[in-house]
Amino acid sequence: MITHYQNTNRQVQDPNNCPHGHVTNTPHNRWQMVSKDTDNTPMVLSAWTCANNQCNKLFICQHNWINGQFSFVRFLNGLPKGPDWPTPILELKDGKSMNTENPVPSKCIRTYLQSLEAEHHGLDELAGMGYRKAIEYLVKDWAIKNNPDKGKNY
Ligand SMILES: [Zn+2]
């Protein structure tokens, strides 16, 4: 699709699948608007209908202004987005992998976001366990990062 931003027509990549059925197709663009994300980043919100005649459902896409173009960020599915994480947490590595050749990201954010989704669906017990586990990952990985020589003790 084309969107008008800063007095210029901008190409915005169309979605090529549907978040409801995950079927690849060419959805129909129904509506779009330029707005701002919570951190003030310009964004395009667009509404689409699935072209698969078994589905035909409506969905919303969010594209953010990144490096001079609108790039797909996510489908808006009504779930909370989660916080904007500070860089030290975004870059935190899994303590067990920290001193290996391929350190992997800490599981704290992933676990937190899954807990948030569980809470949104009313699964409060599951969410509670998840939040506790997310904090555990955060504290352990942070401790190992700051005390790499003591990593074996955690
Ligand atoms: Zn669909």
C-alpha cells in the first residue's frame, strides 16, 4: 500500500498472511492512518480483510518509521504490548550461555510477555508463576553478568 507521510508517498509493505488462520494470501486493504506509537515513533495503522474465503476476517497491522521507511512491527490482536524494555535488559544474556561462543538472550522478557498474555486471558495462577519465573531469570542472569567468576554457584 501507499501512505502519505511528510508530503511524500511512501511504500508500506502489505501483509501476505492472516494472523487468524496463518494462511498466506493477499489481504485487501480497507483503511489506514498515520499516527504515533507510545514512544512517539511515527507509525501507520492499517485495517485489512483476509482474502481466504474460509476466513475473510478483519485484522490490523502496525508499521513503524524505522531507518527512513515504514517497517512491519506487529498485528494488533488486542493483547497488551508489554513495557518498553531498557537496553540493559534487552541485551541481557542467559547466564548459562554468557561465557560460551553463542550467548543466547535471557528468558526474562519472553517469560514476562507470555505471563502478560496468560493474565490477559484470565489465567491468573499461571501468570503469577510466570512473573515469578521471569524475575528469577532476570535476577540470576543479572547476577552472573556482574559476577562472571561466581557464575557456577547460581
Ligand atoms: Zn484469514
